Amino acid sequence: MPAAWALRERPPDAAPSPVRDPQALERELRDSVDGEVRFDAGSRALYATDGSNYRQVPIGVVVPRTIDAVVATVAACRRHDAPVLPRGGGTSLAGQCCNVAVVIDFSKYLDRIVELDPARRIARVEPGCVLDSLRDAAEVHHLTFAPDPSTHTHNTLGGMIGNNSCGVHSVMGGKTVDNVLELDVLTYDGVRFTAKAANGPEQDRIIEAGGRRGEIYRRLRTLRDRYATHIRARYPSIPRRVSGYNLDDLLPENGFDVARALVGTEGTCVIVLGATLRLVDSPPGRSLVVFGYPDVFSAADHVTDILAHGPIGLEGVDDRLIDDMRAVGLHPASVDLLPTGGGWLLAEFGGRDRTESHAKARACMDAITRAPHAPTAKLYDDAHEERMIWTARAAGLGATAHVPNKAITWEGWEDAAVPPARLGDYLRDFRALLDRYHYQGDLYGHFGQGCVHTRIDFDLETHDGIATFHRFLGDAADLVVRYGGSLSGEHGDGQSKAEFLPKMFGEELVRAFGEFKAIFDPAGRMNPGKIVDPYRPDENLRLGDGYEPAQPVTFFKYPQDAGVFTRAALRCVGVGNCRQHHHQTMCPSYRVTREERHSTRGRARLLFEMLRGDALADGWRDDHVREALDLCLACKGCKGDCPVHVDMATYKAEFLAHYYAGRLRPREAYAFGYVDRWSRIAAIAPRAVNALAGAAWPAALARRIAGIAPARRIPRFAARTFQRDCARRAPSLRRGDAVLLWPDTFNNHFHPHVLHAARDVLEAAGFDVAVPSFHVCCGRPLYDFGMLRQAQRYLRRVLQRFATEIDAGLPFVVLEPACAAVFRDEMPNLFPGDERAKRLARQTLLLGEFLTQRAPTFSPPRLPERAVVHRHCHQKAVLTTDGDDALLDKLGLRYDVLDSGCCGMAGSFGFAGATAAVSVAIGEQVLLPAVRDAPADCLVIADGYSCREQIAQCTPRRAVHMAEVLARALTDQENRHSSRHHR
């Protein structure tokens, strides 16, 4: 029987705080800072790691509301001699975003575009501004900020400045450093000034003015003069030199640009309070051509051939990445669009319109394919197919981190860069190095600039494995230096590569890096141990040879994670896609609160720390974890949208099952968890129940007992259930193929007209529809409260009561996507070895799926109307929408599928007093305004009961199920025939 694990006594792994009295620091910060000050164990655990292999529990976290609050934070830290770490989106891959310091999180409040001047082609931003927010605003003027890493939907510009980020379109517009004009910076000792280019008289003026700023510029000039020869000799002239400090920007020929010199310093020198950035033309026309070569090495050999034709982006992928994408089922349709080959180059061309960009692409394709040993090639004319190809390329990390039947892969040597002309030979030697160490890694990346991404199956849990990992990094550094390259071509040095900077730059320049940092940060309190005097890459590992997480017995069996919950808790790689503000479903609660703990990543981090057991020591009973999970809607958006398929809905149910083991749950757990039981009772006298629920004081009492928010209406029970109507109906005389129509609790008791419509449609399609005469329920609401033992009993009852039908292969048509997901998703996870459970999972189909698969010739009558469609989260995440799309097309509807994410209701979540306001706020982001704005004659289609209820509670509209739309088309046809007959 699953039970809480016994906590082991062991010393904490985190380094001791460098602050003598953290409590006093916390008090001063609370008194002096306009922001959120968090020194609790949960907040510190949340920020203990980033997207890297490293982990350091911070002293505390400050989330400032204003720039002045940042200044006050640093002043308080200075008085307590506390290190400081500025943080943006927390997606860094080299360990530079975790430290034993006070973390200043800019992403929640300091996220404004202060100015956008299209005439001057500049933008001024706060450091927490998300890249895509700027790009979307600039695109209105056909401008863009050129660097666009794969995290562009949620990374911050402050973080990009800290890491000198790049991306696909750095080919077009350079690295971040090439697009920074000025920086508003703050030093640890409290000096605030504007850093910018200052050559000649301007430089002299600043130095002569004296003060701390004058001293900084004077010492920088002295440093520059002392090391100029070394800088010119040792800095590689390649597109992607990201390693080290940008001392070359201090050279006279580069304008003594202090702002650019500070780009890529990873928070080790100053805090960036604001930035003035360069914008470049964004070509309206874009065309993609993909070249297929025998292998990735020969693809890399021809990079310069394609560069000669002026692409705005040039990416490469190898066959192993494609194989892994197929293995994890990631974007299979995208992979199938690639031309034949074993290594591919993706070349994008820009133009004033698509005609011009296509002409450039065709010219390149014609030239390349006429050469000896020509590759295969394909120019994409369909914009949707182009997006699919780019989606496949962007999925590299997700495709390689957790591949079935393979070891987990890790960052560590994931962004080295060499001259593009030497890329093919470098990749051959790098593959040979991997083979020598018996490592596996897919190869992909920004081949147009010689930058290679990979994740490698390092052993980071044993002493010998870590020692081998360290040796490999040294050999890999030697290899890239031999090719005249950079240890980092995009992600920065941080902790993972900084030890090897002497190999690339020599001891003199590494000493210059230390002097450069000391000019700005003489106390050494800005993100210490990164780049300068760095920790070794085998220190502060998130795992390490002391990693011994608890191994609890669980309810779910986690077959995709080797049956181990601790491996499931390692799925999150920190890329932060769950922090997107628009598009996709994940993560609805984060979009409202902008809180790290309410993101999928934050919750996954807390579960990891819970299992680790030092920063969070209460195991399954930890309230920090429970509080983070309270706002998880269990929408499964993360399972569908997360590149590594983190399944937070399952983890939440698992946690709550153990958290509440042996004690009472909140009253709403019993009110909503057993809704099928209360509905059966209400069905005895539904009119009386509805009358009481509609009266003032009985309704208020019911809300209080059930924990329902006062603003929510109690749903009305139907006068008769669907099952009751079926029992009174004459047996069908049809002799078509049999199908079982599942009378789920929600539609059976509240919306029986939906089930009636589905039965009519199925019969019109020629099927003999069977409906169970006894009470059935999949137990969907039980998972929201972690009532997993009860959920198992519900499913065992289903498997027993329907054994004959399941074994006979009878299809189960389920109208409620959340209930279908129980049979297709939760049940195989609870009973992975049960063959009957596997059969039921295969036999469970949504109405659209069933009709398109089992009745492909069924063609409903045309319904030439307009519609807006909202898709249920579970359907998008773990089921499919293809069947519904096909039926909508057959109906001839003019429909728009809303990019509405989650509706926010999510069963009990939208009714509970503690979460109802968040529920409405989620709905108000896209869905509810779109429904209100829809014309009165426009259908609103939503298959989920919760979705329809949210719309009914918050708008004057009534949404309909797909079954109702199909039934309406059939009825309209019958009425037309009847009208013609009577005429």
C-alpha cells in the first residue's frame, strides 16, 4: 500500500549562507523594499536551480515592483554583505542563474516596453520584458529584435543581455551584444549610470568628471591598454564567440563600448535596470527550403555554400534527433515533411513579400542542387508546413532529454561554436570524442554560425561518472579551441564552462576578466563563482554522487519513467515553456498570477526538492508543495505542451493522495469528488433540489457546506436523466454495428440533451447504440483531490461490470473529454499491466474520433453557419482533435478554433471559494471575451461540460456540444424534407 517514506537524517547539501544574520536581512528588506520578500523554504527551493545541471539554494528572493525597489534591495544586501543574483526567466543552461545569494526576480513586475521608436529603430525596455512582447510590438512596424533563442516566448531581455543570447535569426542581425545601444546599470556599491560607447572626447569627459563612474571608465581604459595585444590575438573572429567577457568592445576600433562590454557578464558585474536596444527590419516575406544530405557531417560541409545566398536563418539537424522525435512521438507530422536524408539544413530567406523570398530560396536551391553530389531539397509553399518544420527544429531539447529506453541526457557541452567553414570536420571529431567516451548525443543547432547544440547522457550520480564527465569537458574544450572556436556559442560560461576559459583565452586574459569584474564589483558580491574564480563544473550538481532521493511507493506506476516517481520528478529541464503569456494551454494559473510556484516548472522543482529532502524536509506533508499545487487546474496542458511532457495533473493527484493519507480532506473534496453519488440522490427529486438551490438561504447554506464561491450559481439538475429516458424508450430495431454510449455523470444528470443528440447522430450513422441501465462513473473528479484509492475502485468496477463488452471489442463513445481521458490516460498509468484496461483505453473514443474512424463514409448534412470552437484541455493534451476538425469541415461550418487555452473552470476548481476568482481570471484572458464578441447567430461549440458551464456562468451565451451541432444538421435536413413533402 502506498505510504509516506521515512525521512532520512542527512546533512543539507546547500552551502551555508554567507550572511551572518539572514533574518535581519529579511526584516530590513521587508521594511525598505517595495516588493515581495521571500525567505521561506518553499521560495528558496523554487529558485535553487535553473535550466542547468546545477543547484544552489539562495539566501532569499526579492520580487521588486519598481526600479527604485531594486536599488533599495541592493543597498540592504550591501549593508549585510549579502551576494546578489539578478534573474530573468530562469532558463539559463550554464548554472549562472542559481547561487547562494539574494535572487532578484525581474520577470513579474518590471516587464514594460518603456519606449518604441520605429523612426529611430530603437526600443527601451525594463529587464523583465519578455522578448516576444517586444517583437510583437515591433512587428507592427515591420521591425524586430533579431536574436531569438528558442525560449523567445517567455525569456526576458535582461536575461538575454546577461547571457548574450542569440538564436535562429542571429544570422540576420547578430547576437544580443550587436543590438545593445545603452544600458542603465547599478553596481553593488550603489552607483547607477548609463553605460554606452564612449570613445575619444566623450570618454575623456567622463573620466575627467571623476566620481565612481569616472573611476570605472578610467580603470577600464587602463585595462584595455594593458591587454589590447592579447585581446586582438586571442579573441576568435567567429560569429558566435560568447565565452568570456567582451573586452574586445573596449578596443578603440570598437568604440570603447562599455554597454556592449557588459553584455554577457551573467550578472557578475552589474545589475541591468533598463536597456536601449537596436531594432532591425523584419522581412514580411519568408520562405523555407530544406536540404537533405547523407549525414549531418556532409550537411555541415556545405553551410558556407548556402550562406553565400544570404539566408536570414540557417539551422542543422541530424538523423538521431529525428529518430528520437519519432521515439517520443513528438511532432510526427512535421518530421514526415522533411526531404530524404540523414542530415538536414533548414535555410530561411526573407524578402519584401513572399514572391521575393521565394525567388531567393529557389535561386539557392537551384544552385545547390546543380552542384556535384547534390542534396535532396524541398521548398515549402504552405505556411502551415513551414511552421511545422520550425516547430520540429525548436523541439530539439524536448526530443532528446527523455527518450524511451534511453538514459536521461543533460546539458554540459551543449553550445560550442566553431568557424562555419570548419563545422563539418569539427562535428566528425566531436562525434569521435563522444564515441571514445561511450556517450550518446544528437547534433543540431545554428549551423549557419557554427553553433552546435546537444544533450549528452552523462552519469551525474556516481563518483566515477562525474569524474568522467569532468574529463570529457576538458577534452571537448581542447577540441573546440583547436578549431579556433568558442566554448560557448549561445548559453554563456556560468559554471559549466568557466573552468576551461584559460584553454581558450590564456591565463593573461583570464586574469583580465578578474580585473574587469573587480572594477565594477570590488567586493565580489555579484553572482560570485561564475565566470571569474568559478566553481568547477563538477561542483554544486543538482544530482551528484550524494543524490539519494526518497523512493516512495506510489499509486500511479509511471510506465514512461521506468516506473519510478523520482525519475518523473526529473522530467522538467527548466526550459520554462510553461511561463508563456499567450498561446498553448500551459500554464493557466501562471498566466494569472505570474508566480514561479504556479508554473509547471515551479511545481516540478518543488516536487524534486521534496524528494531530495533537505531544502524541503517534510516529504509528502510539505505545505509549500501543497500550496503550489492548489492552483494547478489539472488541465493536463503541460502533458501536451511541455517539450518533455511533464504531467503535473498526475503528480498533483499523487501528492494529494499521500498528503491527506489518514486525515480529512477539505469539504469540497467530498462534495465534488463524489458528485456522481450526490447526483444519483438528486435525481430522485430534481425539481425539489433545484428549488432549494435557487432559494436564497438554502443555496447559501449549500454553498457553505460544499465550499462553493458565493458568486457561482449552483448548476441545475435535469428533470430526467438520459439513462432514465433510455429505460423508457422502446428497444432499437437497428442491426448495425454496436457501440456503447457512455452516460457520464455530467451529461447524464445535467445535460442529458447532449447524450440524446449523440445517440441520434450515432443511429443516423447506422449504429446500434447501447446505453448501460445501471449507474456508471469513471471517477473523474476524484483525481482533483488525490482520492486515488477511491478512483482505483471506480475503475476496477468499470472493468468488472463491462468485462464482456470490453473483451468483445465494443467501442465506448465518451462525450465528455475529461472522462475519456480517464480511460485513455489515468487508467493505463494506474493499471499498466492490466490487459483489459489496455483494451478499454484503445476502445474509448470521442464522438468525432469514432465517426471518422468507424464511419468514414458518414457525411452529415451541410450546416452553413458560423461558429467559434473552444477545445477542452484534456482533448488537446492527451486525446485528439482531428475527428472534430474533420466533422466541422464536412458540415461546411465557417469556424474559428479559439487560441483560448484553458477555460478556467476545470471541474471543482472554478466553483471552490479559494480558486473561483482565479478561474474567472483565466477565462477572461481569451475565451470569455471571444464568446461575448461573437455575433448572436454564431454557434459557440465546446465539448467539455466545465467549459460550457464557465461560458454559461460568465456570459449570456449557451455553448453547445459537437453532438448537438451534428444533431441540428440532421434535424434541419429532416425539416427541409418535410417542408418539401407538404408542399
